[in-house]
Amino acid sequence: MADARKRLEIEPAAGQVGSARIHDSAARHVAGEAVYIDDIAAPVGLLHAYLGLSSIAHGKLISLDLDAVRAAPGVIAVLTAADIPGANDISSTHRHDEPVFATNLVLHHGQPLFAVVAETREAARHAATLAKAVYDEAKPLLDVAAARAAGGTLVTDPLKLERGDVGAAMAASPRRLKGKMEIGGQDHFYLESQIALAIPGEDEDMQVFSSTQHPSEVQHMVAAVLGVGSHAVTVEVRRMGGGFGGKETQSNLFACVAALAARKLKRPVKLRPDRDDDMVITGKRHDFVCDYEIGFDDEGRIHAVDAVYAARCGWNADLSGPVTDRALFHMDNCYFYPAVRARSEPLLTNTVSNTAFRGFGGPQGMVGAERFIEEVAFATGLDPLEVRKRNLYGGPGRDVTPYHQTVEDNIAGHLIDRLEQACDYRARQAAIRQANTASPIVKRGIALTPVKFGISFTATWYNQAGALVHVYTDGTIMLNHGGTEMGQGLYVKVAQVVAQAFGIGLDQIKITATTTAKVPNTSATAASSGSDLNGMAALDACETIKARLVAFAAAKWNVLPADIAFLPGRVRIGAHEIGFPELIAAAYMGRVQLSATGFYATPKIHWDRKAGRGHPFYYFAYGAAAAEVAIDTLTGEYRVERVDILHDCGTSLNPAIDKGQIEGGFIQGMGWLTTEELVWDEKGRLRTHAPSTYKIPVASDRPRIFNVALLEDAPNREPTIHRSKAVGEPPLMLAICVLHALSDAVASVGGHRICPRLDAPATPERVLAAVERVRAEAGR
């Protein structure tokens, strides 16, 4: 296996960017040799921490008796809020509404009250169950309806987007309808749970190994909890076993508790929760309720949309503000609304604090947009794909989003047409309709849906990245940047950028762990921006070093700078060529600096949240997907028979990695919209807290036929890294086609005359209920 990796990675450097390269850790993943935090050799004196959790969802903490916990075998210490030398706060916003440990109020079931530190993890885990807490319990608010009924307390300021005179346009619309859609949440279910290892140093120093997408935020949080400066805390991440947004802010708790214990006891401390506790403690994808009114005409063209997106946010703000904002940013998907008003309603509930998840609110906004299209299609009797096409963004007059950004790179129509032809959509649709007439029990459905996803952080200041590149005297290179690797292939993509810049092979580049000691003040690896930001920052560092080398070579060999070129494995200097290592050795002897930092800030973007106007996205990534399904109308069970995808990656940095991201993102999105259901009981306890009760897709759930293609000859019109486009989040939303294929199959039992209004997740129970409702309304 190692030999295979070597053969693939030492191919000539020409065309490093744009060629299929294996993930830098692929062989180690398969062999089980990739080192995660729990695999790090235990430091001398290692202790283990575990969290003690609340047993109610809402109420006052009257007393907390920890005597039995302290007396348990192997226990070294018990920590509460009173042991925190700095701030009892790990909130990622200015609201300071997320304590490390609860003190007086309990706001969700499973909220941490204390931590146990013991000689072994099992001892700490057992001792954590021995606490005796007395509560004055109150009735919890568990969903959007309950939160609204109680007055609708918001965890953060809502957003309003508006363009045009919605009232007048709605009143003038030939036809109008109102509806409501429920859109479920989702657990991240990363393979590696939350985990942190803290190692105290001399003075106030603390080294933290954290499974986090945001090392700089963990650094700042740990420093604040310990009451020290950020310069005393170093956070390192080599790789995560998955993140999906669940390790953007949710890692703060585990890192801070491990560091707090390590500081107090002056010994290394590791904290790793069980899967059940991880799921109980950590936030999920926000579930939404979308209330909407649509004005349209008999030709299926939308005239006006008025929508409210209400979200179950949980007990504190976390990232609910930007998540609910982004839901509104994507409530248009690929469609132009002549007049539009959209409002967010981020509601406080006594559940876990929902957080970032792949797509960051965008998927929920798009699901709502596709429901609008479906409603119009069934109301007019038109084919849903035709209604989609009639409402696409177009030229002047039909190219401005609800947030007043002009869509300048629209290729949605082109993608749809290409995919429609490539997958023989119309012929298959006709064949399915014909087959359904002769099949009383099993019904098939088909749907094709597009995706338009904005790329950039809407928090403008996050759109920056740094990198550090060292070239050693033997011509090998150490690469470091602020992006984190969670399996998505960021590290190998950035390494390809560096390899191509210098004309060397990937085997000459050492990819090093992300650490706040090398690149400071980094942004989270999120918003599909990892390659865009870090690739450009690394290239900036390379260009700085190359400029020094060119100046040196021009002077030493008496040639013009224009006569120097970096070629695969060598450098042409005037009429002769030398090896790259030879040039580096000579440059070192000439006292040329061979190390550089790089920096990149995304241009053109700006956002005025108060006004609801701006240019928050640098560009849009597009895609289209068609799904064919079969449902059993007696049980609601279904299969995904075939999926065809055509996705826009611009000029792909690495087609193999990008296709993997598309396949994985699609399946994760399919799980969210079909089988993954979060259930809390009346006491606010999460009942779907383990693989036994929470159903993620497995290999047998994948489409029987799964065709994935990248859109060719479509470079990004913006000067991104090698004209590529982001591919982390957009593919998840391609799975909306599965939800609508299921809806099409359900609609067949009523002759496609009644809108199924199939909510997500479309579990077999929901599909069966929709079948029976449509059949009853159709009188069949």
C-alpha cells in the first residue's frame, strides 16, 4: 500500500493542480495508521476527565451534592464553575450566554454541571453518574410551536430581506396560496467524537490537541477560561475524523474543560465523551418551520414570495444568527422572485444549542424554495421541472437576489439542460408514469433539482487566511496553513498548489499539523472556503519565495528575470537548466531567505446586515441532480434506484477529491432528508442518541446507480485559486432531488393532482402518511 501511495505521489509536477491525487492520508486511513488525538501516545501522568450532566431540560439548580463523586475509586478531582480562574463562558458571540458549567439555571437536558478527573476514563465516567442534584423543574420549550406559544423569545437578532413591493405584487398576482413546511434537523455523527488532550507547560503555557475546525477560537476560549493571554495557549490539529460543522464551536467545551483540569492538577488531561453523551451534549443542524405565501400565474411564474423561516435554536445563540441568516440567503435557490420578503425567527428552546452543519442554513432555505416550486407546479398542473426552468434567474431585470446581489455567473439553466439530456430524464419520466399505472403497490418517482450556493463567510472578517512555507536546503518544503483537515482533502489540495508553484513533486512537501503557533488568528475551516482561502495564502507565500529566487538567479547567472522559469523538477535559467534542489542550495549560500508567510483576503465582498443589502458572496457554485425512487405504498418503505449528478467545481484542483466530496455530500444530504430523525420526549430528553436509534445512511442505502460528473470547461469567472470552485457544502443540497422524487412517487397515487407536501425527513412513516392523505383527498 505504501508503494502504491509512493507511485501516485511522485508523478511529475507538471499538472499537479487539476490532476487526480489520492488523499494524503488515504493509505493510513485504510491501514488504520492515521493518528488521531486518542491515538497519541499517552503522556506521563495522563488523567482522564468526564462531564457530569443535568438530568432535566429546564429549571433551577437548587443544590449539587458531589461527595459521592469525590469519594469514588480513582477520582483525583471534581471541577465546577467555582474552579474556573477566568471566565465561565465559551460563547462564540458577544452575548456571553454559554457557560462552561451551569450554576443556577439549567437550560437543556445534558447540560454540563461539573467535571470529574480520575486515573482512568472508566473511573471518571462511572463517578460522573454519582452526583445528587436537586432541581426546581420547569416545563421545557422543545420545538418551534412551543417557543412561539410561550412568546417566541429569540436567541439573537432576526434578519429581514426585502426587495420590491411584496404587498402590491401579492395582491396583483393572478393566483395565491399559503403553506407551511417542517424541515428536520440532523446530528453530525462524525466518526471521531469530540476529544481534547491538554498538556500543561511551564509558567502559564498550555498545549491543547483538539478535534476542532477552528483552532484559533479554541485557543482564545481556553485562554479566557484559564485567565491568561492567547499567547500562552497553543492549539494543534493534525486531522479530525469528520467535522461537518459540528466541531466549529462545539469543540470549545471539551478543550476548555481538559485545559482547566490540566492547569489545576498540573498533569496532562484527556476528555473524550461516549457517543451517547456526545450526541446529548452537542448541537445539531437547525430544524426549521417555513411559513410561506406565494403569488404566481397560470404559466407557473412566481410573482411574489413572503416567507418566515423559524428555527429551533436551542438554549443559547451559538451560531444561530448567521445560520438563520444564510437560510434566508438561500431561500431563492436558483429562482428569481420579482418581489420578495423573507424573515428569520431564531427561537430559544430548551434543547441543545444548534450549531453549524454542512451548508450552514443554506440547505433549509433551499428546501423551502423547492417546496414553493412544487406548490406552484401542482396548483397549475404543470411539470415541476418546467416550473423550475420558468423561474430561473436570467438576464437584466431577473438577476438580483433578495439581498440585492446581482447574479453574474448564472449557469443553472445550462447545467439543468445538460443533465436532463445526459440522464434521459424525459423518456424515463414518461416510462415511470406509464409503469405506475400498471403497478398498484410499488410506485416510482423522479425529480431533477438544481443548486446555487453562495461561497464566502457572511461574517466578512472570516474571509482571510494565512500560511507558512519553509524551503529547506535540500529542496524539500514544509507547508503549514490555517485550514484544518477533516477528511475533505484540503491538505492534499493545498500541497498540490505548492508543488505546482515550485515545479516539484508532492513527495517533496511535508504537510504539517495546523497549529496556532505557526499561523495565528485563523478562520474556521467552514463555509466551503478551505481551499479558496488557504490555497491562495499558500500560493502567496510561494510567490514571495520564488520572487527572491528569481532575483538571486538573475544576478548570479546574469540573465533577465523573464528568462527564468520553474519547470517540473528543474529551473530554466537563461539557456541552461538546474535542478530545483541545486538552486535552493545555491540560494542558501547566497543568503537568500527561503521562508515566507502568505496571506489572502477575499475581495469584492461586503454586507450590511441592518439594511439587508450587499455582496456577501464572492461567487456561486452550481449543480443539478436527478433522482429516481421506488416506494411501497403499503408500508412507506422506499429505495433510491438511480441518481445522476452534474456539478460545477470550476476548474477542479483535484477531480478525485472533488468527486468524493460530491458523493459523500449527496449521501449525507440524502440521510438528512430521509432517514435521520431527531426525537426529544416530553421531558426534553434526546431519544435518538446512538446508532441504535438514529439512522444514518449505510452502504446499502446508496443509489443502485450513482453517476457523478464534473461540469467541464467551466472555469470560475473570479480569480480564485487556479479558477476552482468550492465543493465542500454545495453537493449536500443536490440530495433535495431525492425528497422530490419521493414526493413525485407519492403524488402518483392521486394522479399527480394533489401536492403531497412531504416534509423532511421523509421517513417511511411520513411517506406512508402522505400516501394515505393524497389517496383520501383524491377519493381513491
